[in-house]
Amino acid sequence: MDARDCSDGYASGRISLVFSRPLQVVNITMNKSLKFRSNLIEAIESGESNITWRLFDDKDISVGDVIDLINRDTDAKFGEATVVEVREKSSPR
């Protein structure tokens, strides 16, 4: 298939693709994602670690968001989580 139009909809979480022959519109909903180093994955999967700190994160993560958990070293998805709490802290100056 030859893609004629690809709208990058990261802000809305949706991507629309239009293909020729036959013409069809495909809407894909994408989860936000967080990357973790390999040495943290076992603790996350076992439930030992269920909190993460993010500095200068522009993902606009909110309660109820479904997040793909990604191995930073391999880029493989190792899990999925739903955000149950968000705390925003301002940096001391």
C-alpha cells in the first residue's frame, strides 16, 4: 500500500492514515508510553516498584491513562499499566 497522507496525531493520541486502492481510513488509538531500564523491569513486574519519578516530562499523564511500559534497552513493550495517581512537585530554587 502507498500512503498518501499521514497525519501525526500524538497530541490527541490518534493517527489517521489514508491509503490508496481501495481508499480506506484507519484510526489507531495509541497509548502513552514510559521507558524503564532493564534492571528495573523485574521489580515493576513483581509489583515491588509501582511509582516512577519523571523530570521535565511533557506527556501530560493523567489519572486513568493507560500507559505502555517499554524496556529502554530493547524498545520492547513488557507491560501495560493504568495511572491511579499523579503528584506534581515544583523544583526548589
